[in-house]
Amino acid sequence: MPSLPTCSALLIQVRLQTQTAYRGIVDCVVKTYRHESLLGFFKGMSFPIVSIAVVNSVLFGVYSNTLLALTATSHQERRAQPPSYTQVFIAGCTGGFLQACCLAPFDLVKVRLQNQTEPRAQLGSPPPRYRGPVHCVASIFREEGPRGLFRGAWALMLRDTPTLGLYFVTYEWLCRQSTPDGQNPSSATVLVAGGFAGTTSWMTATPLDVIKSRMQMAGLKQREYRGVLDCMVSSARQEGLGVFFRGLTINSARAFPVNAVTFLSYEYLLHSWA
Ligand SMILES: CN(C)C(=N)NCCC[C@H](N)C(=O)O
């Protein structure tokens, strides 16, 4: 289950990217805590908890199978006959594209709920727009139609396709640099390589992550955009180029431990099933 630091990081990142009320990470943490208490940091997290297993299985499953199709070598043979970085990149991009298709509605609900700054329902206070994830899905479906559930999906696919290619290339490259030819990387190598793969990919993904989050909020507090390009141009015009780096620090820091553990579990599962 995601811990308080993981939930807080995800919430702060989304708020910094889509709202202008915060001066930085600390200001966002303090205001969220004062206004919404500790529970506020867990907003929007029930859907990601359910979806993370599905989305990660799609990503790693598609990646492994694409690599298998491209190289015709099994995972065990791959240490003796390593795939080229181009093959790793193509397999990563394919996994990234398909995981984005599955992730889109879950991510939309998460972002909409995380952006609700109202404190928990109190007697007499107006209820928040969405009462929870199911109510959020039903409201989007009713107000914006089934396509509404895929708001921001293009930006998400543009974010995830190349950056997940880079994710797997970084991981493979770091593992090969620190492992003698033909041997499997040690657990420590997997943790460090996985951590850096997560951080590097999130650093490059942040500009499109900002655009994706803004497009997901479009029509609510945010203005409507004509598309990804329109969102990029108007955000940069109004807030300067720095807008594309909002949430970069928190995104990259959160990515290290999360992806270190993700790759360790992936390698462990591959070895125990092989
Ligand atoms: C740059 N991107 C989009 C990624 N590296 N995505 C895969 C990482 C998945 C992990 N659950 C995480 O949230 O970091």
C-alpha cells in the first residue's frame, strides 16, 4: 500500500502543476495540512492502489513480450546474448504506449480528486464536487460523456511512450556497466539501476506531465484547451517556461525508491518463474 510520503509526493506534484496558489513544495504541504489535515494527503489514492498492479503488469508484460518477439531470446538467454539498446527502446516505448491507454481513466480520476482542496465533509459546509472515485467516474461520464474519461490521454501517451523507452534503456545500460558479461546483476545493482531509471525517465517526463495534468483539469477550474500544443503555448505564455518544470524535484525524488523496488520485484518474479 502506498505510504504517506508516496501519497503526499503525488498530491503535491499534481497541485503544483495545476494550481498557482502555492509558492513551492513546503508551502503546498503546509497549506494542505492546515486546511485538509493528514487525511488530505491521501486524496485520490484509492484508484491508483487498485490500478497500479494492472498498469505495471501491462507495462512489464508488454515490454518483456515485445523484447521476446524482437530478439527471439528468452530472459535467461538474454544475459549471454543481450538485446541491442534500440530493441530495448522499442520494447519500452511499446509498453509505455499500451500502459498509458490503460492508465488514462485511473489517472484522470486521481488528478481530479487530488485537486479538490475542500476539507473533509463537515456539517453545513458545501460538499466537494466529487464525493469519491466512483462518484467522480459517474459524474465525468454524465457531464462529459464516455470520451470525458480519456481527457488528457494524448498527452499521457506522448509522455509515456518515449520516456518509458528511456526508462528501460537506462536500466539496462546501468546493469550492464556494473555487471560482468554473462552474469545476472546483483540485487544492489538492480535497486540502483531501477532507481536511476525512474528518476531519469521522470525528469524527462515532467514537461508533458504538467500538460497532461492541466488537460485533465480543463473545463473545471482550468480553462479549456484546443489540444496539447495549445495547452503548451498558453501555459508558457502565461507562466513562463518554468511551468514545464513544476513538480520536477518531487517527481524525481519519489521515482527513485519506487522504481528501485519495482525493478527488484520484476527481476525476482522473472527468476522465480523461469
Ligand atoms: C516516466 N514514467 C511515466 C515512468 N517511469 N513510468 C513508469 C514508472 C512507474 C512507477 N509506478 C512510477 O510511478 O514511478
